[in-house]
Amino acid sequence: MKIHYEATTDVTKYIDNHGSVALEERSPQFENFMRALSRYAEITPQTKILEIGTGAGWFPIFCALRGLSCKGLEISPQLIELAIENGRKHGVEIEMELGNLEDYPLPRNFYDIVMASSVFEHVEDWRTGVAKVYETLKPGGLMYFESTNKFSFTSGEYTGVPLYGWLPNSWRYALRKRVEGEDIMKLGIDFHQFTHSCLRKEFQRLGFSKVLDRVEIADEAYVTTGLRRNVVRLAKQIGLAKSLALTFAEATRFICIK
């Protein structure tokens, strides 16, 4: 992928819909991230965190407000400006870098945590991107990975079409270009719809010492509804239930330990 300095349709739409960061709305999600990560690593002001794909910047803003060190790597110049502006509105300066993960020179064995939430579906050469995350993590470092799940019944990438992720790539691309214009392919298209099994194999191939999927990292105490709690409990106990839960979950999710 290339860096596009002009505003693309998808970035303009994102800024219109999500430009203003209401931290109180994002606080539960941030706490969920921190709670999950803290089970596998101590997080202190000395912890080096990288977020790939910052969007409106709420994650590094929360980190700055907590005294944590988090750098953002973002491919859109407009989103970098937005994130910095949102940080200043909340009284903090956040550190941002413009770059495409596929070729950005990340330092080796440097970061303790890399956050990649709702980003890898947009990374055209995703295997190269994941390899770069592995290389930039210190031994024992964590990657938080969350992305699309091909066989989910609904998709956050395009809510207007049921079973959107089930479509062949070429059909999805044609649909999005027809509805949103050709420049959706510059930035914003979901190049990939993943499965847990495909991702697990790639993470293990790279050498992560532990690859924990969304069932394994789920904490029943914080599951919000009784139905979900029962699904998690069954998935943790019964292999077939886990396979079905991972196949049809709304997203792929992993914590990987180098």
C-alpha cells in the first residue's frame, strides 16, 4: 500500500463519523484491552507500546493520560492530524509516525506491546506486516491482534450486506467500488477476511511462543450478557463448541507472546 497525501473518500467519511473522541464512550474498550494485556505482562510507565492504525487517536490518548508510553503508526496524514488534535483537546501530546507497516523501518526487539485492533484487514501484504510486528517485539512481548472473521454473520467492515465476509475477494472489492468509488482501494478496503485457524498457523510459523485465541483469553467475569457467558463457558470446556464459537464470532482476536 502507498501513503496517499490527498484525502480519500473513506478517510473523509471516517473523520465525519468518528472525528471527535468522546473518551467516556471509549473507556470500557480501553479498560478491556488493559485488563486482557495485564494478565500476560506488567504494564508500567516504562512499558513501550506501539499502536498500528490509530484512527482518531483514542488509544494513545488514554495511554498518555495514564502516564504510559504509546507511539502511533498511521498511514493517513489526515488521521495523524486528527489524532494529535484530539490529544491536545484532552491536554496531552501524543507521539505519531506516518508510515505503511509493510515497509516502515520498525526497530528490532524494541516494543513490549504492539496493538493491532481493526487494522490488519486493511494491510495488503498482511503476512509481511505480522512478521514486522514479531521482529519489533522484545522476547516475551505481546501482540494484541483483532480483525475480521470471514464467517461472521455480520461484518463491521460493511454492515449493509449480510454474510459480507463470506463473499469472494473480487466480489467484495467490486461491491465496495460500486458503492463508495474507486479510491476505496487506496485506503479503507478490507483486503482480507480472516479465520482463526489461518491466523493461528501464521503466528505459530513466525515463532510466537504462545498463541491465545479469543476463547482462551476471554474472562467470564467481564462477559456482559448471560448468553455470551454461557457460550464462553461451553467453548472453554468442549472442543466442538470452541470450534463453532471461533468460526462464527464477530471478529478474530488473539494475544500472541513472542
